[in-house]
Amino acid sequence: MTPETYNSEAIGISWRLWFGPLAGGVAFSLAGFVDWVISSRACYIGNGYLGSVPPGGVRWILAGVTIVLFVLAVAGAVISYKDWHRLARSSDWMHSQALGAAEFISLFGLFVSATMAFGIFWIGLPLIFLNICMRAH
């Protein structure tokens, strides 16, 4: 592959370039924060009830939030992979190179979003096995 100069806006990835790293990081941060706020509030009020929502409903709310944010992180990883694949101009994964900043940022977004999606999965896994108040403690 020969080094070529190019313009990332000409390829059509201006906003997509930053979506990958930001989507994964923001989704992971929101998953941890929102789950903590809901769990701690439900256990502070009393025994897993969040107002009139029973503990089973709180668990489904937490599961919904976790799933939505997991999908956001996976979308960031997929978009970053597609951008990196387009910018690297190579069909071979192992031998393609990142010659410019745009390739580096898209590859960085792929790794960040994939890692954060894995983390969101592990944050959400205790929803299946643990009581909400036990999870909050």
C-alpha cells in the first residue's frame, strides 16, 4: 500500500470518525452512572422499590438502559470498523496499515467501543443473578 494524501471529509466520514470513540466511552459512563443512581435510589427508598415500581420493574428498567447503551457502544465499534476499513483501502485485516490520523482515530474508536461494550455487558450481567439492593451495595 502506498502512502497517499487524502481528505477525510472527501471520503465522507467527518462526523462518523469521532462517533466510535465517543459512543463507547459515553455509553460505558452512562451505564455505570444511571445503573448506580437507579439502584441506590431504589434501595434508599426501601427494599428495591422505586416509588410505585416493584423490584422486578426496576430490574427491567435497568436491563433496558443497559441494552440500549450496549447497542450504542456496539454501533460505535461497527461504524469505526467500517470507517477504518474504508480509509485503509485494504481488504486484508492483518496487513492493512494506518498511515494517517483518520485511520488511527477510527481504529482507536473500534478498540475503545468494543472494549466498552464488553464492559457494559459485564456491568449488566449482575442484573440476572443478584438482587438490586445487593448489587447496589
